[in-house]
Amino acid sequence: MTPKTATAIAADISAAIHAPFILHTQRPVSGGDVNAAYVIADRNGAQYFVKLNTTARISMFEAEAAGLREIAQTKIIRVPQPICWGTGESSAYLAMEYIELASNSTAQNQVRLGHQLAQLHRVTAPRYGWRINNTLGTTPQINTEHDHWPHFWREHRLGVQLSLAAHHGYTGALQRKGEQLLADIPIFFTNYRPTPSLLHGDLWSGNYGIDAQDSPVIFDPAIYYGDRETDLAMTELFGGFSENFYHAYRDAYPLDTDFKTRKILYNLYHILNHLNLFGGSYLRQAEHMIDRLLSEIR
Ligand code: ADP
């Protein structure tokens, strides 16, 4: 980012923390798929993690900050504390606590992550959804609250992604089978009524790390209150969580036996989102998942 932008953000941080923070260095960080990211530091070695995007993305940062706060206030699992956010001349930013992250998972920190996620899922709300809409990648995620989970999942999750896919030109078989699946969603919930649990919402292995005290840290959330199986399903989608994690989770908060089917229904949301964001091979994967789901209930 330009020195002018970095200096202005440093001044905002200083105002937010009620202490001097004068920009000395900045360095780019790689790894995110949505935003440019930097670590900025002062002469005393104080550091902050800053995400940058276009000014139109400010509401995405506001929602991310609110999501981090919602998890932070449970005091169950470490997240970076959001510090401040705003818009400058040509960009929007979100500044948060910088946490030195390692990726070396050990049996111990995987167990801890499993236990902490189970505890987080025991934080509940009266209804499914959340008071703020947020984003999954850059796709809007609608969190309008609802009392009926299958309805929520159909209207605000799979239905939205399928409509977006049609808009992107993925018509034909995907839409035909998708419509069928939407109509059949209640069948997957015949004997199952999930509690509205506090979810990370985008829990793949790129969104957790381990801090210097060997404690798990989760970041980049797309939170809402919903079925905890959705978080577990996503951990399996791209891998990166060990057996120790799953044992610890199930030990602390056992899963329903039909999770093995519903997890396909839940991961379909992420695969459709990948189709909408990145296109390509995700079309075949999405169709294959829908076929499997329809075959389970026919
Ligand atoms: P994006 O919103 O672009 O997906 P991420 O939140 O995933 O960005 O962050 C990109 C990378 O930066 C992560 O993979 C992680 O390694 C690192 N990171 C994220 N948040 C912090 C933080 N608060 N402190 C230090 N590093 C972080």
C-alpha cells in the first residue's frame, strides 16, 4: 500500500488504542484469497495486521470485525482482536491484532482445537442466522434470522448459490437437479433439529493457525448461528485437520449418525460458492454431490 495509506491507517490505530503508533515499516503478507494483507510496525516493534480492499468493500470489513468480536467475547478460542476499520481515498481497510502464526499442528493443539470448537458450538442463539449479513469469499451471505433450519438452508444458502450459478451461466443439469434437491431438503431433517450454534462459517485449514503458546487461532470467519455440522463438514472438505481434532470434538460434543449424509448437503454450499467465484471443475463436483444426495433419498 502507499506510504500515505499506511500512515493514515497507523493514525487510526493510534486513535483506537489511545496510544502512539507511528508507522515505521510495512510488509505484504501472502495467503489470503480475497484481500491484500500487510503487517505494519512502529519503531518499538508493535505490529498490526491490515487487510486492504476497494472502498466498496467496507461493509465486508465491518461484518468481519463484528464476527471476530462475536467469537472473541465468548473467550473460548483465540481470534485476532479487531482494532479499527474505515475507508481512505481509494481503499477500505480492517486493522487487527497481529498474531505470529505457525502451521505446525501437534496432537496437543489439534485436541485443543477440537475441544474449543465444540465449546464454541455450545454458544447458541434463539434463531438461525445473525443480525448482520456477511460474505463468504466475496459472495454475499444472507443471515436473515429464521426459526426453521431446513428453510434457512434452502433459502439463504443453497438457493442463493444456485441462483448465482444460473446468473453465471451454469444452467441445464445443475439447475434441474438443484431444484429437485431444494424441494427435498426437509427429508434430510426428518429426525434431526439442530441447535442454532455459533459457527465460524468458513472453517478450512487456511483459516486457522497455531500461536506462539501452541494455542489454536481461528480467523477470517463468516459467522452466523446454525447447524454445527456445517463447520465440521467444511473441515473435511479440503483436509488439514487431524484425527486428534475429530476425536476431541466428538468426545466433547457427539455428532448425529446422519452427519455423514448431511455433510454433503452442507459442503455443497461451499462447492457452489467456489463454482461461482472460480468456475471450472467445481461444476462437475457440484453435480456429483447433488446426484449423491438425491440417490440417498430415492
Ligand atoms: P483473506 O481475507 O484475504 O482471505 P486471511 O484472513 O485468510 O485473508 O489472511 C491471509 C493470511 O494472513 C492467513 O492465511 C494468515 O496466515 C495470515 N493472517 C491472517 N490474520 C492474521 C493476523 N491477525 N495476524 C497474523 N497473520 C494473520
